[in-house]
Amino acid sequence: MSQLIDTKRRRTNWVAFGIVLALLIVFPFVVPRPQFWVVSVGLRSLWLGIVSMSLIWLAKTTGMLSLGQLTFWGVSGYMVAALSTTGDMHYGLSLPLAVLAGTAVGFLVALICVRTQGVYFLMLTLAVSQLGYFLVLQAASLTGGFEGIGGIRRPELFGLSFNDRNVLYFVALAAAVGCYLLCRYIARTPFGLALEGVRDSPERMQALGYNVYWYRVAAFTFSSFLASISGVLALFYHGRITPGAVDMVRSVDVLIVSVLGGIGSIAGAFLGSTGLTILQNFSQHPAIPVRRLTLTGVIFVLVLLFFPGGIVGLSDQARRAWTRFRGRGETSDDDPEQEEPGQEAAGTGTAAARG
Amino acid sequence: MTTRLGRYRRGTAKQVVAVLGASALLLAACNTDGDTSLGGEIDDTGGDTGGDAEEPGGTDEEPVAAPGDGEELVIGRISALEGAFAASAEDGERTVQMVLEEFGNEVAGRPIRTIVESSDTTPETAVDRARKLVEQDGVHIIHGPLSGGEGAALADYAKSVPHVTFVDAASGGTATTLADPSDNYFRWHSEGAMWTSPLGAYTAEELGYTNIATLAEDYAFPHSQVGGFLESYCAAGGEVAQTFWVPLGESDYSSVIASIPSDIDAMFVSVGGSDAVDFLTQAEEFGLDVPIIGGSILVTEDVLSSEGDVRASSDGIVSSGPIPPATAEIPEWQDFQQAYRDANPDAFDTPTLQAVLYYNSFKSLLLAIEENDGVVEEDDGASLRETMSNLTWDSPIGSLQLNENRQAETSIFIYDVVDDGDEDLGTRLINTAEGVQQGTENWGRLDGCP
């Protein structure tokens, strides 16, 4: 019975995925002011979504929340810029090299960081990202210092120039879809299942003979691979890379996007990135009295406090609030995955406070 | 963190609902654009003309306006209202408002509407804001930015949107108008290196300091400041013991102050905004006991009247910049300060450096538009830029006109900080260097005499 429901649900999911993909494909051709919407909103949401997806995937699958994703993002971006703009390397060589470099740095960072847990891991990855920031700021001969490396010449592949916004958009879309599908696929492989075991009970996994440490390292490396891909796309979006792209504010932006979209959902990354991009572009409206940064912070706190599931969890939350309101405390039985009692109480408390 | 996540693992369908809702809002009536160029930066060494720097044409759906028929003029403004220079940027808003009031909120019969986007001193944000203004709001004029690094990035971006006219608000990086300057980027104030160049010679010759160290923020504007200073200082025989560079936004100067060599005569410090306040309070706390030669934004009004305890370390600092000290006896300058105080009784006693530059640049822009009879959009700004290149007028700090790089060359004022017993410190004019010209060096980060 549950297997039948599972198949039906899975089919619905794929249909939904198809619809969304179709919408995203026609988006550049139907939207007004495409030079703005495709580039400043569409492209930005896509690469920001990919790097946030790396954070969410890591947090969701292994329970490790990393604030250091932009380090690897920056490594790959700077490497492409240094090799193909300052240097003269062909993009066909520099792009894979850069992604490889970002992943390699991720591997090295993982070797040290995954020995820690929880808030210590968070702080360590934040420190790594700050290390990366100061490194690119100081190594002016390699990275151009504060000004960074500008004047990026976008490549041409199979006769399609990345200077054409539609080409770049579809490349980014393909990358985003590819990364998303890869994440979904991994979740169903033995590797992915082992990661969930490591997340839920590392001692038990260790007892079963799994090398927990190397599984974590592998997971972290994969997430740094995703971040590196995003770094390359972002480089072509900006047309330059500077330390300002990897500073603390941007690292926190990635976290905000993840929480906004829904830290439990990989697809939520893209909803969050679209939401933040639109917010950052339109928050100067005269009706809004606070600065953009303040507004972002306020929204972040509000989402954390009242909408912990993010955008993705909104309908679930609304449904649950409605059920509570109707049932006056009766718990709903159709939700197969129950929260822990403590969290359930906290959730009820919040809902009651609101309602 | 763990089990709560599990609940959201399913439910892609719900995600779709969210996305569909958002898409419904986004998908409006079709108006496809023929030109799909990203308008990227031009790379000169590539020599490739395909696909570079095309106009994002066809994005304008603004109706064509005949001159002076009252069609609203939209001016985009980018100001660093977030970050280390927020206080100065806010002061800049006040002086821009003064200009708007002088003009009655209209120019050449066209009512003015400004859209203010805030940046945060990083180049990417400034370009993102500019993109939004140009492509979403369809502006043909951008006034901004404040900070040096932003200016260089915007000047670069300007090349890809030749129909937009950029008027620099207060940024002082040398490269912006020296390294392959854009035809549509105008700067009505002198730049960082010009501001300190007379000070370098003054330090070596008049003050007699021959061995100094420098401390500055690590981005374009302070690079120019240190470059301009050291060029004339070293030419006059001075020597440099060591150069220190800190990131913009650095709030902890303890390690720097501790590493300063003990045998130097003085220290040249070019930091600004909140960094300046932090440095000056910590200089006192950590016992920095050499005289300080200030960069142009070290001891400006926003710093001297800040909440920190800057009094002890600021007293006696010699600095230079494009605006006269508050007490300088220049009639137009005194009138301007009085007008500023009348309009903003709760603000500073005298406008900050950035605010004065904002005033001059914005007024130059409006004067040029007025002289051009309000023609902005029809010819993609060509006549406006022509008019602006030839414009000259008398500003509160002196006569303004542009050189061939669309860069102004003005007098530089050397002043020092005096404690005249008032609640806030004051400044006193020492020397005026007339007609300081734009240099030829695009200063990077120096580690000694150039």
C-alpha cells in the first residue's frame, strides 16, 4: 500500500519537475525586460541557487552546516579568471581545471573540518571562508587585490557565445538541473543512504563498520564540487571577480538563501535564491523604510522564527496551522514522519502564539 | 537540525505550487527583445569584436521626449549607504537634496525623479545596482558611486552601456579616469592621487620628515592616495620605512600599531569613515606617539564629530584634500556651509568631503542638462555628454572644468586639525596648491618609494 502511494507520489513529483523545467525554459522568451529579468534575476538566482544547494545538500544529508561554500566558489572563479583572462589558457582547459581545483581545496578543508561537529564545524568553515577572503585580498599579484580580476572574456562553445544572455542562462539552467538531479540521485545510492545513517547515528554506523570520517569527507568534497560549478557561472555573470564576492556578507547570503528557501529541501535553494535576488533588487522601493541589508536581516530572523521550513515548507505549515485551528489540538495522523516531541511542542507553541 | 529536516524531504509538488505562484507573477505580456547581448566588458588584448559591449538596445520603452515638454527625467543614483562610509553617504543625500531644492526639483522644464540604490563599497554590488537601474528602471543617467573600488567597476560597466551617462559622485580611484577612460564617465572632482600629491612635498620640505611609514586601506582609492603622496614625498628626498595595508572595514588596528617601527619621523595614514574613527581611538589607546599625516578622508567632518574618542590623536594631524577646511576665508565656501547648516540644522557643522563632492557633481549634471535644453534620451545622451565636456562653472570650492579624460582638476587645500576649545575639533588652512593636474601613474599597492 505504502509502496503504491510512494510510486504515485514519485510520479507526481516528476510531473511537477517537468512543469517547472518547462516554465524555466520559456522564461527568457516571455518575460518583459529580459535584459534585466534573465540576467539580474534569472542568472543570479541560478548560480546562487547552486551554491546554496551545496550547503543545503550537505546540511540535509550529513547534518553538517557549512558557512564555507564560497571558499571553493571563489577558488574556481579566481582560477578561471587568472588562467584565462590574466593568462591565456583556453576555456576548455581552464574550466575543468578550476572546478577540479575548487573540489581539491574542498577535499583538503574537509580532511580537517569534518572532525568537528555542530557549531564548531560551522565556526571552522566560517574561518576557512574568511581565510579565503583575506588570501585573495592580499595576494594582489595573483588575484588583483581589492579590485580583483575584471574584463572577463566570456567563452564561445560550439559556436554559441556566452556573451549572449540566453546562452549563458541555458547553460546555467542545465548546470542547475544537472546538479539537482545529481543530488537527488545520490540520495538513493548506497552512498547517500550511508550518509543519512552517518547523520542520524554516527556511532551505530561506526559499529556497523562504516568509516564515518571518510564518508563525511566525501560528502563535503561533493558539496565543494557543486560550489565550484557555481563559482564558474557566477564569474561569467559578473564579468569580474573581486574579494567582495567572497566576503562574510556573501557567505551569510548563502545561508540566508538556504533558510529562506527551506533548509530541508534541495529545490528550496532555488526558491530562496530567487526570493533573495528579487528582494535585493526591489527593496529600494520608497514604501520600504529600511536599508536593504537591514531588510534582509529582518526577513531572515522572521523566517527562522516563524517559518522554519522556508518557502518550501509554507504550504505544509499553513496546512498544519489550519488543522490545529480546526482540530483544536488533535494531531493529524496522515503525516508519516513525526517530529520529536520537543520540537512538536515548540512548533505548536509558535503556531499558537501566532494564531 | 536532523529529524525536522526529514519532514520536508518529500513534497516536490508543494514546491511546484510555490514556483507556479511566483511564475504567474513573473510572466507578463510578451515583449521579446531582439538583442540578447550580456554587454560584457571589452577586453582590449583579445581584439575580438564579436559580442562585446553591444548596447542592450531595445530595452527602453520610454516614450521619446521632446525638449522641455515636461517629460519626467529619471536619474539613477548609487550611493554607499551601507558599509564603512554610510555616514558620509547620508550626508551626500543631504547635499543632493540641496541641489534639487535649488533647481526646484526640475531641470529644463522636466520634473526630476531620482531612484536611489544603496551599495556597500564592493564593486559587484555597485555593478548589480547599476544593472538594475539601467535595465529594469531604464535610466539614462547614473549619479554615483561613492567609493573608489566601485568607481573603477562602474567605469568599466559604463563601456557596455554607451547610451547611459555616468557622473561620479565622490569616488577617488585613479584608474577610473586614467586607465582607458570611458567616453560616458564624468568626474567633477579630482582624484585620490591628486589630493595627496602636494602633501607629499610639504611633508618632506616644510615639516622636515624624512623617514615615514604608511598605513592605508587596501583598495583603489587609498592606493592612489599613497601613490600620489609618495611620488612627491620621495621626489623631495623622503624615505619610507614600511607600508601597511588593511582591508576596507578593518576595525582592529592593534597589531598594526604594535608593528610600527620606532624610529620613524611620522606616519602617513589614509583610512576613512568608520575605519578612521577606529584607528584614531585605538592610536590613543595603544600609544601611537609619532605625528600623523592624514589622508584626505582621515580627519573629515564625519570623523572629527564622531562618537569615538578621537580628540587626543587627531589634534595636530596635517592633511590635504579637495575641499577647504571649514574656517577657510573663501566667501563662496562660507556661504555654502551656511546654506548647508540652514537646510540641515541637525547634521554636521560643516558638510563632509563626500557631501561637497556629491553637491558639485550633481549640480554639474543638472547644469549640463539645463544647458542642453533637457535633451537626454533622444540621442542616447550624445549631446548631453558633449555639453558636459565643455561645461565650466563656479562651485563653492572653486572653478570647475574637465580635462580630456573627463576628469576635473581643482585646487588642493593643505590643513591641520586644531583644538580650539570647542566641543568638536576644528581645521585650519595652511596652504593651497592651485590647479593640481591629473598624474600619469595608475597607482597599485606600493611597498616603498615608487
